[in-house]
Amino acid sequence: MGAVYYKLEYYERALEGKERLMGKAHPSTFDTVMNTAVIYEAQKDYGKAEELYERVLEGYEAQFGKDHKDTKICAKNFRNLSQDER
């Protein structure tokens, strides 16, 4: 479990840098947001994971559309999160 916490710290630092340098709506920033959501989900912090998945899904849909592969992957992760919470 220690590795999961280490990765969370790494992704949060990367996210801060990407938001500052590339902006909050850059596709690479969204990729990092999604990876951070995966880590929160692994830690069973479903509320934070949900918040991040929603952000990514909205961003991907706005930039790429609903049929883009990245959008579909995010939507699948989000659906699976809802199942994990049960």
C-alpha cells in the first residue's frame, strides 16, 4: 500500500505542474487527472476519485467528443467506480 501513497504524491505534484504550465484544460493535464483518480480509487477514496473522473470526462467530451477512445476509457472507469462503491 505504501507504493500507492507514493504514486499519489507523485501524480499530485505532476498535476500541479501541468496545470500551471499547460493549463487545466490541456489533454495531458486531463491524463494526469485520470491517473490521479485511479490512485484515489485504489485507496478507496471514492469521493475524490469521482470528482476527478467527472472533471476528466467533461474535459474529454468537450475536446474530443463522446466517441473518442480516451473519453470512452474515462467513462468506463467512472462506471466501474460506481460499482466499486456498492
